[in-house]
Amino acid sequence: MKFRPLHDRVVVKRVEEDTKTKGGIIIPDTAQEKPQQGKVIAVGPGGRDEAGKLIPIDLKVGDVVLFGKWSGTEVKISGEDLLIMKESDIMGVLA
């Protein structure tokens, strides 16, 4: 991918959830909710404070993160559905 986010933005690819319940029922695409979990694909350099000093982002490429249901902007880059969001929209990193 040849995309570099600016400032404190992060590019995230949603992690696909199971389409089958534990009981074996297959859930159609129209009934599924979008996952609120994803993998960080690219990270910007960070934001700036009032004095102009760079504040680096705490995330790195490969982190699996949780984010809000309506967070980010959906884009399609190189045929992939991705989300671009600010670092503050991310709630945490899964270990």
C-alpha cells in the first residue's frame, strides 16, 4: 500500500468476525454488525502541541485495536476497505 497518513491519523483494517454462531447458524452479511476491532496498517508521524513540538503516536503497525462503532472514515485503497481515524478515536490495544 502506498498511503501515508498525516499528523495523528491511523489507517486500520477491520478484523473479520465469524459468520457462524456457536450453534452452527450462519449469519447473512446484511444482519451482521461491522466489527469494532481492527489491525493498524499505517501510522502518521503524530500531532503537534501548542509550541509546535511533535507528539509521537503510541501505536505501531501491526497492533490490534478496539475503536468506536462510528469512528473513522471508510475509504477504499488498492481494492481494500480501510478506515482512517484519529489516534484519539482508538480506545485501546489488544494484547
